[in-house]
Amino acid sequence: MIPPRLIALDWGTSNLRASLLGAGGACLEERAAATGIMTVVDRQFNAALLTLCGDWLREHAVPLVASGMIGSQQGWVEAPYLQCAASLPQAAAALTPVAVDPDDSQPARTLHLVPGLRCTDADGVHDVMRGEETQIWGADAAPGSCCVLPGTHSKWAWLDGAGRISHFLTFMTGELYALLTTHGILGRLMAFGHESEPDFSAGVRRGLSHSAQATHALFAARTAGLMGQVAPEGLPDYLSGMLIGIEVAGALQAMPATSKPLTLIGDGALCRRYTLALQLAGQASELAAAGAATRGQWRVAVAAGLVMDSP
Amino acid sequence: MIPPRLIALDWGTSNLRASLLGAGGACLEERAAATGIMTVVDRQFNAALLTLCGDWLREHAVPLVASGMIGSQQGWVEAPYLQCAASLPQAAAALTPVAVDPDDSQPARTLHLVPGLRCTDADGVHDVMRGEETQIWGADAAPGSCCVLPGTHSKWAWLDGAGRISHFLTFMTGELYALLTTHGILGRLMAFGHESEPDFSAGVRRGLSHSAQATHALFAARTAGLMGQVAPEGLPDYLSGMLIGIEVAGALQAMPATSKPLTLIGDGALCRRYTLALQLAGQASELAAAGAATRGQWRVAVAAGLVMDSP
């Protein structure tokens, strides 16, 4: 068996993903549990970690690194934000240690939390990310390009010529979709569980052309249903398209001009939606190779001197 | 006692408001119940009406008019939409009758439903209203001006030179505020029940300047809380301001140029918020006199020949 060198945790709001990495960051084993920080009761993070990979801790005397919301105010310990522009070496020099009790008379171990990033615009308004910075550092995007990480809170992050994350924007696209469909009036006309690329594309076009009236544009997902222009089965994709179109139009308008394709990072199905929306907006994009989070965690650990990158 | 001439119902999603009107549309008595169309079980609208004002029906042999969601697909009977541009006389000529059973061996009565309006933009996308058209007809706004009706689904409606409603836009401002604060992550940092005009104004400015990135701008209601820039007690107003600022910027951008002040129609507290937001956007506005809905209902009934407007 290839000897493990690092336990890497991607610990977010909903899920904990653990990877056992060998030389060069090769993934030897992966595990996941629905023990994200919002589901762990009474901050029993030590217990949640042991439940998922206590055996790894006992069997492998390797360092531990974690990125994501586990370093937030609601997480295990708050890892202070790094202010943008921020580089991977800066993050690696600012890890926050947390003591892990292996709970079997072994000595305590140290879990190293990767700091999240903060950027501040001309009006003094902040934006924040936790976890996405590590995915970006694992995504091999070109300096001077832009990375897009679709999700509950989508992130658009711009890299400067030195490969630092110079600034970024959060769009609440996924959360708005969930709120509007689960609790709002738009969901009442919808039939879920179907896919409709034509309706998705129509929604994207509407979002792109009406992003300056975003909170008006969304109401079309009701009238299109009322008037029978979009079938109940197509309405979820129509709304999804509008929200993504609104995001894409707003982000491209805020974006420094670049001819470089965007780098999409994340879940395949969601990235396919963004690829299509970006095409409709005339913006080229390419998909980062899978495993960006663990590659980023490995690189942070190497830069921090926790592991050697030798073969 | 002044003899009653009309029973006028404002029957919306959440509430039923009934007014007994005398000569000139003077309001003799008002009643309300939380029996909006979404709360009436099994479409028992006849019973809901009798519960609120069965005595009026028995005692006064006067016509009945209703505006609002009661004429929707989910209402008592669907009153087909009038296509914009639409005038009050056109609406009065297109009332939909519903038989009301007074339930005490009296003969059936007729309730006249005011049609909602539909408008269609250059892309074939529709917008709809039900009830607001009647408020507009009672608001005495100048021909060529714009009426703003804040609410769960705010409406901006433009009058042409003949006083017809030429087109309108719906903004989901109130629903988004409710969804984001009740079910979303933004609500988690908030303390409700306070008012903060400075935070509201800061939110409006942010919404006005970032309406092209609306779904990004909202995230500032999280970071401002995380970073301590806005106190938990001020965050609800900061978010409210942003949503209203996004609406105002989008609507003004879509608005035909006019030097006429906007006419604000509706609830006093909410209209005060819009007055402030419009001031910050450099747009003059004035408040319609209270009672626009019943004035509109009276005028529709007069135009339909149901009542005489004599003293």
C-alpha cells in the first residue's frame, strides 16, 4: 500500500469530506458524512471527526489539514480571514491549529485550519469565502484569469498576474433558488424532478437581458406558469436559468476585461448549467479537473512544511 | 343613517376587507378578516363572505363588487385578465359575475369581480396584477405619471396620457425579504423588532449602486453582520433597504422619462420607506390619499352602471 502522508478535510456547512492522501497528493481513500458544521450538535466536532475517520488517526501518524466553514465563527475554532490579495503561501503561513483528542489514550493531534479570505470593495463592503480559496489553489487556473465556483453561494474569484486571489464576488444564486422553490409562491406552480434545457436556456436569456431588474425578472417564473408558456415540469429549470443568467450578467459586468476562458470549479451537473449559461452570454469557460479541493489542501500542507512533496 | 349603496370587497391572498359605501363612495363601515383566498379551505368563499358581512347582505339590497385575488385561478371564479393598455371603463365593462347565496331563503345576489390586468413586454413575457389596478383607479394619479404600490409583490404602473394603465412591472421585494429573513442564512445574524433609519439608508444606497449585481449585493447583509459593521438590530432594515434600492434602481432604469412625481399607494409605514428610498435615488414622490381601493371600487361600480354617483 502507498503510505499515507496527509489527512485532508473539506468541512463545510452541510458535509464533512475526508481524504487520505499519499505522495504527490494522490488520493488513497475518501469518505464523507452529513456532519457539516450546521448539523453537528453542541460543537462536538472532535467526535464527528473521530466517527468519520478515527481509524485513520489511530493507524496513520500524518498531519491533518481542513478547509471550509469549520474555520468560521460557527465552526470549531475561528481561523481569521486573510485579506485579499492573498496567495497560497500566505494562507499556508497563517494556518490555525486545533487540538484533536484521538480519545484512545494516544497523544493529542493538531488539525490545521486553512484561513478563509476577505476582500473589501471601494465602498468598504466586505465579501468572504471559506473553502473555495483552497479549491482555487487546486484548480490550476491561469494567472490573470477568473474562477467560478457555482453553489449555494456562488463565488467569482479573479487571479492577478502573480496567481494571487485579488478579489471575488459572492452571488446567493443557489440559496435564492432553494428559498423561492421551497417556501415561495413560485414553487406552487412547479413540478420538480424533470429537466428541460430549452426552458433553462430561455430562463438564462431572460436573466441575462433583465439583470438590471433582477427582482422583477424572477416574477416571470410565475406568469410563464400562469399563462401556460412554460410547463410545470419546465418551471424549475426556467427559474434556475434566470438566477444563473442574472449572476452571469452581473459578474461579467463587474469583471476586468480578459480574453482568458473562465475556470469552472465544482460539481459536474451544476458546472454544465454554468457552461451553457456562459455560452449564451458569449463567454468561454473550461472545467477544472475533479479533485480541486484535495489538490489545494495538499498544496497548502506542502507550502506550510507539514508534508514533503517528494515522491 | 346615510343609505348604503355598495358593498365593496378587497379580497386578496391573505385578507378580506369589506366596505359599506354610501353616496359618493363615502365609507360607512369597514370590516376585515384573515380569510384571504389562500386561507379559505375548499373554496368556501360564499361562507367566508357571509361570515364577515352576511348581515349587510340581509339588510341592504345593494350591489356587490370585489377586486383582488378572488378573481384569480385560485379564487372564487376566474375573471379573465384585461390586456394593457387598460382603462377603468374597460374594466367596468368586463366584470365577471358570481352568484352569492345569502343562505337564508333570500334570492341569490351577484358579486361583480373586477378583472386583473396583464401586460406583455417586447420578449412576449407577461406581467399580471389583481387588485392594484383598482387602487390605481382610486388614487387620482396624473395622466402620464407612474404609480408605485409597495408590498409582497410591488407594482410599478405607468399611466398614459389618457389615464389608461399602459404597462407595469412586478418586483418580488416583499416576498424576497420574507424568504431571506425567515428561512435563509441572512436571518441568522439578525435581531428583529427594531428600526434603524441609518442602516436602512445604507442598504438603499448599496441596492441603488449595485442593482446590476442584485444577487451579489444581498450577501452584504451577511458580511456586514459578520464583520460587525451593522448591528444585529440594524440588519433587517439594511436588507430591507437593499431590496427596495434594487427595486427602485431597476424600475427607474426601465421607466420612461417623466418629471412628474411618482404616486405611492398603500400602507403608510411601507410607503414611508419608499419615500426615503426614492429621495435617495433623486426621485420625487407623493402619497395617494388613504382609501384608494374603495374609491377605485366605487368608480368601477359607477362606470359599470351598478350604482349612481348622484348625491
